[in-house]
Amino acid sequence: MLTVRHISFTRQKTILDQLSFSLKAGSYFGIVGPSGAGKSTLLKIIAGLLDADSGEIILDGQKVAGPKDRLIPGHPDIQLVNQDFNLDLYHSVYENLVLKTAHLQHEIRETYISELLGLMELEEVRKRQAHQLSGGEQQRLALARALASEPKILLLDEPFAHLDAHIKRKISAYLADLKRIRKTTLIIVSHDGQEILHLAERIAYFRDGKFQRIASPHDFYDSPASFEEGLFFGELNRIKHGRKEVLFRPGQYRLQPAGTGDFQMDVAFKKELFFGAFTLGQFKFKQQTIYLQRKDNIDFSEIKTIFV
């Protein structure tokens, strides 16, 4: 079990304010919030790479020591992948992975390295030195290195930032398998909540040094607590009608009333936006713009009134 207990960190301002949470082995936890809010700082503290001003990190009953208590900062069972990458720049891609798999027997190590090279699509550059790689290739190598060491805790800081869509899908599927096969605990940080809705079992919305809300992915998507929070998880309509504010996703509308609590909106179609897997229609409601997702192949121009 991983326990984060009363972690605080202050520089010119309070970055982390008495943060606490616990995760059982195999838990997948997401942290979403604006850039620069302190999410990366929290991961470095959990990894033992940065000292908190107060509080402690406990892994399986043992305190995780920070840099002031270790000659070489870090913890062998906790791996952090962030935008620093932390590669051995003058070693080849293959050599970077060999260094992280020294605990394995030779045949198993070679098979595992081949698996990781295939997953990250790095086979063609396996002999190239890390400093010769592109930014995206370096990020994939950093992910491969973290996975190669088979950690108990995997910390991912914006792991999909430089990756192509098809590689994101491959890696996401692999991470999902880690939970089932190795009971790896994952904490994934992002400013784009949509990227982690399918991975995390619980998500924390982080802002102003605190977790403002911890809930399920479905709760964050279907029932945002505020417009600002909701935007991190996808397109969100906000309608102001007098003193009332109505929030709803493009697909959360009906063409027929369902009850007395319905909010009726007379809308005017403006244009259609194609996104491949779905199509959005842009509409006007009074002086406000809203977006609706197509349902049942209906012609957007036929929509005159909706209910939410």
C-alpha cells in the first residue's frame, strides 16, 4: 500500500497544502489540474526525489526517504517518468534497457527488451544513442526504462504529451494489463483529463494546492462540479439563464421532454464539425454558442428545441 500523509510544500507560495491519500496495490489513480499547479512536484516527492516541507510517504509500511536522507535520491520500487526523461544519453536505446533489466536472467531479459522495443516502436533505433533520438522517441524510451525495472509504483507525468495517437492506444492497453498481471500501482498526472478517463479508477481534481474533489471518471465527466473542472474532461456547454447556470456535455440533451425538471432551449443551427468518430453541431441559444453531438443520424438542421 502507498500512503501519502499530510504533504506540504511551499516556495514563494503554497504549492502543496496538507495532501493525503492512500492507494492499495494495483490501484490506478489520476490527478488532473492546470499546468503549473504542483502536480509534478507531488510526484517527485512521492518518488523520493524531492523533500517535502512536512508530511511523509509510506510504501508497504516503510517511509520513503527523500534526498536529504539518501546519498542517491529515489526508491528502487518507485519509478517516475516525467519531461526530464532521465536517460543515459550516451548509451544506446538497447543499453538503456539492459541497465534496467539486470535483475533478470539473460533469456528473459532479451525477450522482455524485445517486447518493450516493439511496444514503444523503437526497434529501428535500438542501436542509436539516446541523445540522437527525437523528443517523442526519448519519451517512449523513458517509459520503456520505467516499465523494464518492474516497479511496484509507476508515476507518469504527462506521459502522452509527445506521442502519436496509435502509440497512445498501445501503451494505454499495456498499462491496463499491468494492473491485472503485476498489480502495479499507477499514478498518472495530466492537464488533459480525457486522456486518463479510461485508465484511472479514481481521479483527483487538483487546484490551489489541494484536491478539490476525488471521484470516479464517470462522475467527473457526467456531473462536473464546476465549469472550470468540467473543461478538463472534454467539451462542456455552459448556459446562463437568469441566475441559473446549466452545464451539459454535447451528448447530454434530449429532443423530447422527460419530466417537469427539464430545461427547454430553443436553438438555431449554425454549422457542422466532423471529428471522425463523432460529429458536433454548433448552435446558438440566445446569444450563447453550444455544441451538440449527433444522435440517431438526425439532421442537425432539423433540431429546433432541445431539453437538458
